[in-house]
Amino acid sequence: LQVYANFHPDWVLMDIKMPNVDGLTATHNIITNFPDANVCIVTDYADKKTREAAKQAGAVEYVTKENLYDLRDIILR
């Protein structure tokens, strides 16, 4: 959250499984404090439940790691 506050990047690429805080919580915290932030979840988890949780947390995009080429199209929009 502090890094976002300092730099205001165009995009945040967020993994779900991270030390200290999971990516869904981190996404929620960023979006709560910076509603215009663009967070893209980048993960190995492809299940519908996790995708929905990411959407509820405020992520605007969701990419599985097997489809990383999709990131280019997302970021360049």
C-alpha cells in the first residue's frame, strides 16, 4: 500500500499467494484507498471462486500465469 501511495503506478500486477498478506487483501487495501487503481491479479489459480474473490477485492483484470502474454494487451489498453 505504501509503495502504491509513493509511486501511483499505472498498473499493479498482484499475485495471490504472498508472504505477510495475501494478494486479495492487498488488492482490497489498495482499491479502498485508491479507487482508481488498476490491479491485475496474476496467479496460478484458475478456479471460478478465486476469480470472483479477486473481482470482489477490486481487481480489474485476472490473468493466469500460463497466459502471461495476455498482460501485454491489458497493459497497453
